[in-house]
Amino acid sequence: MQQSTINFDINKIIFDDPSSIFHILTESEKQLFCSHMEVKHYRKGEYICRTGEVPKGLLCLINGTAKIFRIGAGGRKHIFRIVKPNELIGYIALFADMIYGASARAIENSAAVIINRETMFSLLRSNSELSLRFIKSLSTELGFSYFRTMTLTQKQMPARLAESLLFLRDNYGFEDDNVTLKVCLSREDLASISNMTTSNAIRTLSSFARKNLISTEGKRIKLIDISGLEEISGEQAKCLKISSSKVL
């Protein structure tokens, strides 16, 4: 694990941001949270948690990005989602008292807050609104998983890749130019979230580029024709837009 001298403003990142699930904590609850947490730093490619490990607490990413994935049959990797700051990792396993069913790995240098199990459960017992937020997040993620399962098994490859690009646009946004995706994925990772091989993803991206739907520069992808991608996907992008605080 990487040691870092970077200081994070926990209040600003976790408590002041309205999109944070912890935004509604009282002052005393914030103090309890801060007194029982630790910040851990991860280098690019380093595991944040691994399949089969026992959760020691709740993980909340506060810097960087991470991928949630599992290795399936034949060693093929499947990415379930990409995590951005203020999103949670591992609370399905934590609440179900189970081992992690998937791994989390930093896509870039990242940092996460870990709050221990006992403190997290204490906060949930004392704050009913916080509990309702977790229930909403779990329900949203379950609905999203059903939708993605249908998509990845029934749609053709171009539709799956177009949908993945729109999903990344809706959930991670654009750079300042309003066309370049803010999240930077390898071709392998993009293929994984689209349920296709890397070679097929590369060919499909090239096809999209020839049709002026997108342009690429290394791992950077620019979405040039949103309506064209939506037409190929067969679904409006809003169907894939889910709330913050997604789960593992």
C-alpha cells in the first residue's frame, strides 16, 4: 500500500457533497465517523479488496477510480462497474456477513476511507435516514444489475459497446471539452464491461470511429455523435444512469 503525504478534506469530500450517502449525518455522528476511520492510499493496479476476503469495514473511495470485477471461467475477467469518488465498495458483503464476491482494483492512484464495521452499524441504528439511503442504493443496484444482465446477453456487440460508452458518459461525465470521457479505461476493461473480447472491442471502436461516432487518442475516447450511439444501443442513455453510492 502506498504511503502518501496528501491530506484530504474529509468534511468536503464525504460530508459536504450532497451526492454523498453520508451527507445527512449529524455533527456528533460525523465526529464518531472521523474517530473510527482511516484513509488508505493505493497505487495504480493495486488491489483495494479481493474476492474471498472478509470485510473489515466499509470502503468509500475519496480519490481516483477503481474497477469492481471477478474472474470467471477460463480466466476471463468481468467488470461489474467503475467506482468514482464518494462511491462505496463492499457493503453487500459487509451487511450480509459474507466474504467479498468480487475484487476492487485501483485504475489510477487512488485513496479510500475505511470505517470499521461496529461504527457503521451504530450509525445505521441511530440514523434512520442513513439506513433508508443504503436501502435505496441496494435496490437501485439490484434493478440496474437486472437491466445489464438482459443487455449483455441479448444485444449484439455494437449495441453493447455503444451502451457502455453512454453509461460511462452518464456516470462519469466529460472533460472540459464536453466530448472526452472523464474515465480512462484500457481496451481490455472496456471490452469486459461490454461482455466481449478485447479484439472485438477494438474492431467495434474502429468501426465507430470510421462512422464518426467517436474518436480515440490512446485510452481517451471522445463521443462525437451521441444520438448515433443511442440509436445503435437501442436504449436511451438515461436507462443506465444510476444514483451515486453504488455497491459491490
